[in-house]
Amino acid sequence: MTPSDVLKRAHAVGNYYGFTSLASAASAKKGQGAKAPYPDTLNLDALDPEARDVTAFLKQVRDVGLSPSSLQPLFLWHTNAAAGRPAPKSITVQFHALAVEHSIADAVLIRAVRSFLTDIGKSEPRLRLNSMGDKETRSRFARELTGFFRKNGATLPADCVACARTDVFAAAEKLLVCEGPDCDLPSPTDHLSEASRKHFESVLEYLEATDTPYELAPDILSRGASWGETCFEIRSDDHITAWGSRYTELAKPFFKGNFSSVGAVIRISVEDRSQIAPVKERPAPRFVFVHIGDEAKRESMKMADTLRHARIPLTQAIGIESLTEQMCYADMTNAPYLLIMGRKEALERSVILRERSSHTETFIPLDSLVERLKLVS
């Protein structure tokens, strides 16, 4: 997989899962933003590498004039690889859903990242996830970890016990590195608040309903106070890894409002440092998939890769719940057709094909959808 292929795959996956490249979103703003330094309240030196990458991304979002809100969430992807420039030694690709509280954002992002790693990797991606919960959960878990290190200090590595006196979370991660997942550490999921438990269960339900294989991994602990709720890692092979989690505190200094977002950082080691070729313009989407209700969104997530591999020129905004916002998105694309699925259609495994110019509607079973769409694409 060449650096040019990485860029091409990111564009394709982003399009089918409803993630716009930051470069495209910035171009649409036509220079309405203004560059500004990092907020004084942000201590970059205290952040882990993934958190630093995310804050750099958030700064760019702010600087180009984009402002997410609960009414207008942003689904964006970004990379440090640019067409026309030599490939960096390590390519970083990020996917983000900004200002989306609902657990569907976690599931859509996980599906998109896993699909991307499937395309560029040499092995089937392995998804492992856990939950560190909200502030209430972290406080409970911190007390539990403190008791664990005090009780077992005599039998644990001395450097881990010393670290626990100042940072129990760092001590826990250090212990996991030393002794592996069988070291009998307390699990954060045993201490989730009611809100965090419901959120995590909902994420798992989406993954199961969309046939997304996963492993529960109590040994994955989110790195510091930057992260919260669901945290996950995806590995495709020894050289491609992804880390993702919810974050609120990272975004606070950059935007108005106190909203939750979820993001993932993918690191790809490359030996080919040649100049990256421009991504060929993809055909304008002829279809916009509009979904109403959880059942329809689950089906659309399952179908995204099928339609992508069939090269159907389609786009959608899976993570946006509002029908009004989805229709606005359809208007912006100016696609001639809508694919509409509500709860009834999802249960019947069908979809409505609407020609926007004539408002003609045709009901199509999902089993024959690809063949029918190819006839009109």
C-alpha cells in the first residue's frame, strides 16, 4: 500500500460513512477563519501523543472557521499526508465526530476506521474496546485503584507502587505493561455510572447489530484525563494501529459550548517517501442515503462497505439523526436520487428510491439494491 493509496482509501471510506475531509470543509468556508495560538489553558506537554494530535486537529478546525454544535455536528477526517508533497515517515489519519452525544457516533466512527484499516492492512483488523466512563466513573475507579495498590504493594513492582502515589491511572498502565492483562487489576466497567453504562451498552448493541466483531478489553485504559467513555484500539498488523475515544476537555478551549465528541488517530509506518499523487476526482454522488431511526441506521452501516465495493456513487451522513439536517446535506450534494429508509423499510429489508426531479418513488429489496442502482448510476 503506497502513501497515495492511503489517501485514496481515506477519501473513499470517509465519503461512504459521511466524513468530509477537513481540507474540503475548509475550502467551502473560503477563508472565513483566522489563525490563532493554542489556548493558554491547554498544557500540551501534559498530553499523550494521540491527544496532542487531536488538539492540533481541533486548532485547525477552529482556525478555518468551522464551529460544531449539537444542532450542526461535524463529521471530519484529516491526515498529515498531502498530495504533491513527499510522504511523511509516519502517516497519521484521523476521523472525528464533533458535537455528537449519541452512541451512534462511536459506532459509525469505529466502523469507518475498521473499514479503512481493512483496505490498507495485510490482516483482518482486531477491535478491542473498553469504557473508562465519565468523571463520576473515573473518581470511583481511582479510589478502587488506590486501594488495590495499597493492599497489594508488597507483591507489585516497586516502580508501579511509587507511581501510584501520584497517578494511579499511569501506575495501572505501567503494571499492565509489566505483567499483562492477568495482573488482577480492577476493571473500570465494574464502576460505571448509570449514564456511562447505558452509553457503553448502546455502543456494543450497535456493533453487534451491524455484525462488527469486537473483544472486550479490560486492560485498555484511556490515557489521562483527556479521554472518557468508550475507548478502543484497532490493529491491522504490526505497523498499523488506531486509538480512539470520547473527549470533552480537549475541545473545550477551542469552541463555545460543552459538548462531547469522539475521535480516532491512525498511525501508518511507510517506507515509500515518494511524492504523493493527487487523488482523482470521484464521480459526483448520484445517491444520498437518508435514514430515519436506529433500525435504518444500523442497516445503512452494514451496507456502506457493500455499496462502496460495488462502486455505487453514493454518500450519506449516518451519524446525523435529524431528518432535516440529512435533507440539507442531500441538497448540498445535488444528487439526483435519494435512498430513503425508515423503520418500516428496515424491518422489511427494503429501501425507497426517489428521483428528486419527478418525486417518483420505487421500492427496492435490499437483496437486489446493488444491481438496481447500477442500472441508474
